[in-house]
Amino acid sequence: MKHLTIAACALAATQAAAQDYPITVQSCDRQVTFYAAPARAVSHDVAITEMMLVLGLQGHIVGYTGISGWNKIDEMLRVDIAALPELAPQSPTREVLIGADADFFFAGWNYGLRVGGELTPETLGQYGIAVYELTESCAHIMDKGKASLDDMYADILNLGLIFGVSDRAEALVADWQAEVAALTADVAPDDLPRVFVYDSGEDQPFTAGRYAMPTALIEAAGGTNIMDTFEKSWATVAWEEVIAQDPEVIMIVNYGDVTAEQKRDFMRNNPAFADLQAVRNDHFVTLEYVEAVPGPRNINAIATLAAAFADARQ
């Protein structure tokens, strides 16, 4: 799928296309107006950075933050990001963004932004840094429906408006929508495997609730998140809740110091989980972190999950 290989699909240092400014976009509960395309943008987190790269915005980016502190930079990303400096391996300080003379920060709540913290649209706005918030993350600060692929599509389309590359954004979204439709054409609504998202944690698991992107990915692939009614984004639950739901598939998120294989072994070797259908039948599937959060690799993630769900149904 060539449109998901950023090196193959990104335009070289795209300049703002002929677009009328000012433009106004919705960012969570705010409307943000831009009078020109940002020239010194900073992105936070790996999938958020890939959203900008897939639109060919390298020429507008002065740096990125929050990747190497949590994730390895894989080959798909390495070529496109090589010319850009990482300004902070984890969350940046306000001084880092000011020092980079940033005029735009693309991040999300709990993806670089913190309620009441140092980095918010209000605190950065005082220094002339416009903030666009990841749509999925808006659930942390406002009432919002459960996670949807439309959240990711909205971010791509809004970035297209902000940077004057709407034609590119619209083409990408149309392509992705067509691919998802093809992937999900044979999903039987009465045969949806129950899926548990295992992010991390042994004493208590950290998982994806109703407002986190894995819920949307699982549904698109023909499954149901056992934590669909959990009114959270990413949060901790009790193992008893997982056991009671008896998941048929366990989706592991791979990142950080504990590998996917170690997480899998923990569940396989713990007697408390021995009777779970997913463990008994060895129905595990792994998504990389960059696939499990909103971004261009969500489409590949759906294909991976759909194949795993098909195996579980056999």
C-alpha cells in the first residue's frame, strides 16, 4: 500500500498552495484562525509527526518532540525524518518551543499537552505559538463521541487547510476510506470477536477505552473492544474486569522497554488467565504504538486486525 509508505507518498518540502487565507479550523472546543501557513512547526509524538510528513510538510517543520524517548524510529519513518532535529526525546518544555522559534505546535491532550500544565493552547499562545489539538484527544477536555477513524481524517483535512495542501489531504482521506471499505466489506455484524487491548502493566492493565483509537480500529476490522463502555481514553482497569469479559483476541501494543513478546508471555504463563479464550487458543495480535494511535498507519492496523479476527473465527 504505497500511500502508507511515507517516503513514497510525501511531497518534497511542499510550499503552501494557492489558498485563500485567513482560514479557520475547529480544534477541540476552540476555533483557530490562520492568516498564513505556519513556517516553523513542531510536531509531538510519532504518529502526529507522520501526519505532517505524509502531507509533505517537511519544509514547514523545524523539529519534532516525543519520539525517541518512547519509541524506536523505524525504517518507514527514518528517511523522512532524517533531516529534522528532535528537539526533545519526550515532552518538550515551553522554553524548547520558544527556543526553536516555533509558530505552530501539533500535539494532543496527554500527547504533549497537559490540562493545567506548562503546555496548553493558552500558555503557548502568549508566545505566538498556535496550537492544533489531536482530535481523538479532545475527549480529555470536552464531551465527545467515542473514537472514530473520522477523528484521524479530520486532522489530516484540517492540516491540509492550515498548510494550504487541501488537495493532497482530500486525496489521502478518499484513498484511505476506499481501502477501509474494501477491508471491511465482508465483516459479519453478528460474529464480532471480543478484543482486549493490552498496552502495559502487570498488577493492573493499562488499556484503551471508548475514546481511544483502538476502539475504532477494532470495530473497523470486525471486532468489538471489551472496554467499549469504559468512559475513558487510555486508562487502568482491574484484571477481574478483563477476565469477566473473556476476550477472544488480545491486541498487544508494542513500545517501550517491555516487548510485545514479554507481554504475551506474561499472559500465557499466568494461571489467572489460563481459561481466557484468547490465551487458550493463542489468539494474540500485535500493533506497533504508531499504528494504535491516530495516524496514517491506522489503515495497515485495520488490515492486521482483520486478518487476526478471521483466524480467531475459524
